[in-house]
Amino acid sequence: MLRVTLQVEATRVEQRTDFDRLVLDVETKDQ
């Protein structure tokens, strides 16, 4: 693995606003 970037964003599901969304960006070496 070369690099991992993560973000946690607030998100909505219908009327509820207390959910988080996890976004992962994983960069690996080509082999």
C-alpha cells in the first residue's frame, strides 16, 4: 500500500441526520 486517505462526512437517511459516511481512497503499487 502506498497511501490511504479517509473522509468522514455527515449524511442523511430520509428524515434522520445522525449518520456518517466513510469514504476510503486506497492507492496500491501495480504488480
